[in-house]
Amino acid sequence: MKKFLALLLSMSMVFALAACGGGSTETPAPEGSAPADGGSGDAEVTRITLWTYPIGQWGGTDPQLDTIIAAFNEAHPEIEVSYELLDYTNGDTQVTSAIAASNTPDIIMEGPERLVSNWGANGLMVDLSDLWADTESDIAATSQAVVSACMGADGNYYEYPLCMTTHCMAINYEVFEQAGALQYIDEETRTWTTDGFVAAMEAVAASGLVSTPAIVYCGGQGGDQGTRALVNNLYSGTYTNADHTAYTANSPENVEALTLLQTLVNDGTISASASFQASDELQAFANQTCAVTFAWNASNKAAYASQAAFTPFAMAFPSDDGVPELCGGIWGFGIFDNGDAAKIEAAKTFIQFVCDDAVQGPESVRLTGFFPVRSSFGDVYAGTDQAEQMSEFQSLMPYLGDYYNVTGGWTEQRTEWFNMLQRILISGGDPQTEADAFVEASNANI
Amino acid sequence: MAQAPAAAKPAKKGRRSEFSGMSRALVRRETISAYLFLLPSLIFFVGFVLVPMGICVVYSFLDMGINTSGTTFAGFQNYIEMAGDKVFWQSLRNTVVIVVVAVPAVTAFSLWVGSAIYPMHAAWRSFFRCVFYLPVVTGTVAVTVVWKWIFNPFTGLLNKILHTGTLDWLGNEKTAIWCIILILFTTSIGQPIVLYVAALGNVDKSLIEAAQVDGATKLQVFWKIKWPQIMPTTLYVLVITTINSFQCFALIQLLTSGGPNGSTSTLMYYIFDVAYKYQRFGYANAMGVILALIIAAFSALQFKAAKTGNE
């Protein structure tokens, strides 16, 4: 009896272990899934997975993936799509872990800096040139920069884009009005000069209406486009050279901008914080702790405007000549090369449906909260309740500058950038010396 | 002549165990049963501890990124690079500071609190145990959100209380690591306090009473009677707190991301950064090997010190 019990216990433990560690060819349990309708047999269904970063309602707090997949399954019941929502805090870790474990999703939604410059350049993505054949001219008509950004150095397309936007800044309109600082901005074009920016910051600081007029956030990794655009625009500097083969943040124009910011911080006109990330600065803006944010766009307005008891007024970054060049954001889809031709084909079918379908395409763009990369879509917000809100960001689209995010060593330079800002604005380092150190370290990673 | 007892008769060679007196066949069967019971744990231990450790050591000799097809043998290159990596040494220095400050502080404070609340009424003892254990069971994210609010330079509670203007506690190279140590301290003391209260309950009361009768002071009773008896608990607290302090990661990631200027970067955080942000798995594994060796050395020292203290 004792032997029998011992054997039974051992066997049950071994079976339990086997059940835990057993391999499976099925897709891992997804966060959400929308099974294909139509009652077709299991063998006829191709199952694919989609991972998406929080891009509007393609993720975030109110994802609409089920609706999108249901619409897709009406046209393609033979493909079952499951999805998982990523966030920008842990998303890269999840993807890297999946790559290391050869357990990547079929489709992933993000921007060229990850899809093209990282995973594509490492040979992990499927060439999507066949999808581009019919749409390249349509996308190029909106922005040739989008076409270039989605193409890898080897000439293959690793991203099929859906939407784009410009990253901008915003001011607290009422605070500026009460501080007498509205005179320094051009409300019609939403532009201002560097001198106007300095005068406005001084006026807001003198008014005492907020704790500090602006906070240059130097912490974390996200939202770097805001501080980059601020520095580059103040004296019309560039972040990289024209062919995106070297970082140029130590140019005289950029050093002059960094020196100006250091002076403004040192004399207490504005603040810099190494403990503040972009999200902290946005929250401080919403709480009226500061009067401007450097990390604004349509998506952030949707997220923070409801908390703000004031009018957030979108603005271009200040520049010496009054002609800003804004950083762009491009989002679209890439396919991981998992070696399964059927899944790759199904993934392409899904991507084409959500990006190019006459009805679903514009709806997919609206769900991102950004603007279409296909010129044929026109104004996708016309006649919707988002039209008024989106018009202010639409007016900033002509200021879209060079999309240099595809420069090599992008991930490493983001860390170096924030470290450089900390050394200059927090520790009082020499702007030229620190900018040189940034460029040397960043170029070494290209 | 006295007759030797039957049990003392030597067992027949090859048939009976000379220790238990059981037949060899029975011993073998019991041994097999014992190993079968151990097998599931052993499989987990080998599969999730020993094998990954081995893989970690092997990978540390590779130049390996996310494109595994491009993996090459690097020999000791990762270790050589580590020797000249300023961020690695800065992270190691920060880690050692955290361990050297946090471990004695946590141990001493836990012992003091445990000693203070042990004689209290059971209800009060439970109350204080709950209070000190609360940060342990509260999620790290929730804890960091609260501390971030306390340390906020513009609206934070600390600056209001101390009248320190807009001092950026977490954004200042001089104060950031001490803020991390403070938070680590509050989240680390819960378990040691509970353990010490339990350990003090197991101290032999007759020895205490005897010492008191002999005229021992409270301090003498503590050092001569209680301290030796709670030494195993102290050793456990020291080792676990040391390991936890060495592996401090979540607080850094959520509060400072290693900044400002790497002043709060720990080895664990840097390893994560190198592996998942820069996707240099070989180099990250090499640092992991070094971290494991350092933790092992610290733990061995603690065991040795505790053993010497007991003698």
C-alpha cells in the first residue's frame, strides 16, 4: 500500500510537471481574441497573433481591437486573429523576450525605429515590398519621408504604415493670457520665435501663476522627441546629417540652444528635472504646475485634456527664424518571419484590410487618433466629433521635418541624450563638452 | 560472562545495513522512494536553477544579440569589456553602497522593533506586525507612486515639510541613491520583524529567568541569552536582505531609471538594460555571472561571520 501510494504521488507530480512544461504548436493564450465566424473546420482556419503598442485605441485604456477583428472576420472568416496589448514601459522587454524564445507574434504595430531600424535590420522581419507596390505613390504623395522611413538599408520594406502625426508642444492658454505672454505667440500659425519663447517664459515666471513656466524633463526614455525638437528648433540645428549616418547634436546651433536652456534653468526662469519623465511633465501640465508641455500631440491631448481645467493650446516649437521643423511619428505594421508561409500570407491579408480597405482604412486611422499616410483617404475626421480637436494638429502637419529616427544606434542614443541633458541642465556641465561626448558615444553605436 | 544483546550482533555481510540494521533490499527500496519524492523538486531545481545558471555561464562567452544567427564565440571578451566599462563599475559601486547601508540598517532596525513589540499584548503585537508588513504586501508600483509623490520637487510632501523649496530629491545625484535606500528599507523590514518576533518567542525562558536570578542586566540577558538563540534567524535575515539588496531593480526602474547620470544604476538594473534595451545578451550574462559570484562571496562571508560569532 505504501509503495503504491508513493508511486501514485510520484507519477502525479511527474505528470503535473509534464503538463506545465509541455510544448505546444498552438499560439499562447492571448490577452484577447476574436474567433473567426462561419463555422468552418479548425483545419481551414489560420491563426495569427497581433501585438500592438498603445497607439490611440489600438491599445491603451480603451482598445477597440475586438471591433476591428470582427470587421476583418466578416471579410475573412478563414483567419483567426488574437491580440496582446503592449505598453511602452515593458513592451520592448516582452518583444525582446519573445525574440529570444523564438515565440514572436505574427504581426506587430509600432514605428520604423523599432520595426525597420532594429528588428528589420536584424533580419527578423518579412519584406513587405509586395504590399507597397500599389500604395507607394499614394503614401509618397503625403510624405516621401514616410516611404523612406519604412524602408530598411537593404531596400526592403519592413513596415506598412497606417498613420502619422507631428509631435508638438502646448501652452496653458489662460495662464499665458493672464501673464500677458500671448503677445509672444502667433495664434494663427501656432508658431513663435526663440526670443518670444524666452520673453514668454519670463512673463509667466514673473506672474507667479504656476510653480514654474516649463520643466525640461531629463528622466526615463520616452518623450525624447519633445526635448530633441526643443533644442533643434531654438537655433535651427539638426539632430543628424541629411543621410542619417551621423548624429550632429554638437553643432554650434545646438550648443547655442543648450546654452540658452542652461541659462534659463540656472536663473530660475524655467526648471529641469532628472526625476521627471515625459509622463510626469504632462501630468504637471495638466495639474497647472507648469504652463507648457514639450510632449504634446493628439493622442496625449486625448489622454490629458479631460484632467485639465484650462485650454491646452497646441504650438510648434520656438525657432530663431519662426519656421519650425517638427518631429514626426509614424505607426504601422510589421510581420515577424516565423517561417510559416500560411501565417505570413494571413498576416499580410489582415494588414492590407486594416490599412487599405476603403471603409476600414479610414476607421483604423481614426482609432489611432493621428492622421492617414495615404493621401487618398483625405480628411478622415471630417464630419466626426473629433474634427475640431484634430484641426489644430492638422494645422501643424506642414511643419513636419526630417524623419531621422531610423539612424543607427537609435536606442542607445536615447539614453545618451537624456544623460547629456542631465549633465548640462542638472549638473551644470559645459554644453559643448557634453554635446561632443553625446555625439561621440552615439556615433560609436551606429 | 555478560551476553551481548542480540541487536549488537554484527549483521550478516551483504544482507543488512550496519547502521540501521535493515536489510539492504529494504534500505534500497526506501532510498528509491525517497529519491522519487525528491524528483519533482529536483527536476524544477535542475530545470529552473542549475540549467539556466549553466546557460548563463556559456552565453557569457558569446557575442550574442537578438539576431542569434550572428552569434560568435567571444572568449573572455565580455569580461575584458566589463573591466573597462565605467557604467558597470558605477553600478557595482552603487550596489555595494545600497547593500552596505541597507543590510545592517534593516537588520538592526528589525531586531529593535521585534524586541520592542514582542513583550506587548498580542493585539498590539499583531497591529505593529501588520503596520510594518504592509509595504511588503503592497505592490511595488503602488509604493513607488506614493514615494514619487512625496519626493515631487514642485508639489511633494517632503519639500513642504522640510521647507526645502523645489529640491529634486530623486533628480539630484547626491540625494537620489539615499532616497532609493530609504524606500528599500521601508519595503524590506516587514519580513525580518515578523521573523524576529517569532524567534524571540522561541527563546528558552528558563535561561532568561535563571540569568535574571543571577543578577544579569537587561543588556546582558539580551547579548548572552537571547542573541545566540536568535542567531540562525539573524543569519537568514542577513543573507536574504543582502540578496534582495543586490537584486534591487524594480524601485530603480520605476523611480529613476538609473539616473541622474547613473547615480542610482545598480548592477541588476544595468544587466536588464544591456540585455533588453541594448539586446547584448552575451555581455549581460557575463555581468550576471559576476553578480552571482559577488552575492555568493557576500553570503559566504556572512555565514562564516555568523558561525564564528556562535562559537
